[in-house]
Amino acid sequence: MVLPQNIASVLSGAWQLLNNTSTYLNGTNNPAGSMGHASVGLLIYHPLGYMSANLASTDPADTPPANHTELTDADFALIGRHSLNYAGELHVWEGSNETVGTLTHGPLTTSSRPSWLKTNQTRNYIVSKNNFEGRDVLHLWLRDEKQDNIANIIWARAKADC
């Protein structure tokens, strides 16, 4: 399960979410999904072939008020509906290299979405060196013909103060 050294040296580490957008196959914007218009997140890749992803909406309507001292079940349900957390194995497909390829998160061993447990989440990737404030950028994307959707998730290598 160990990632190839040349790819591990580029992908391994922490990535900070920059943008999470979805379009229809014709290129028009899809309405914001459960992650809202302003989501935050971290993606961790380990060279031994493991990964963890954590995303959450910061839209005010998607989160309980910050001054809550005791959260209710409804508050936790709101948080759960507008966050995504999962972890599992990380594999790269044959033909992938340091800048472009296909990777699979999975089989997933844990997920905040029960239907994702033990599944594989496959994404295409493009890595651009020093493309955002001097940091590497990781573009993950998936074209889904059945859902009439292209999902684009843009990550930048995390800074020490993220």
C-alpha cells in the first residue's frame, strides 16, 4: 500500500481547502451543496498510503451560533449535515505521476456518511507547483455523468498557521 516514492514526495502532507465548487456537465454552476459557499477543510496524505479528509461549511445558516454553551441534538444534526469527515487507504492508479493522475481514497475505514464506509472515492488530480502564494496546489476533480456534475476541490499545501 506504500505510495510510489516519486508521488509520495509530492502528495504527502497537509493540504488546506481553497475552493469547493460544482458545475453541471454543460459548465454552468451547480448550487452550493451541503458544504455551503464558504467551506473549510484539511486533507492529510501519508506516504505509507493513508489519508484523512475533514470539511465543513462556515455559512452562518449551516452552523449553530458561536455563543452556544450547550449544544442540542438539533445543533449536532446541523453540524453533521454540513460537514464531511472520512479516512482510509490512499492508492494511486497506474499511469499517475508527480503532476497528474488518478487516486483513490479507500476503502474508507471511517466516514461521517455511513454510505461511504468501505467504499472507494476516486478522483483525478493535478498538482501545480508554487501556484498559490508560493504553495503547491492540488486540484481534485470528478466527472459524474449520472449526476450531471463535475466536482472540483482545490487545495493548497498547508501553512504552519492554518
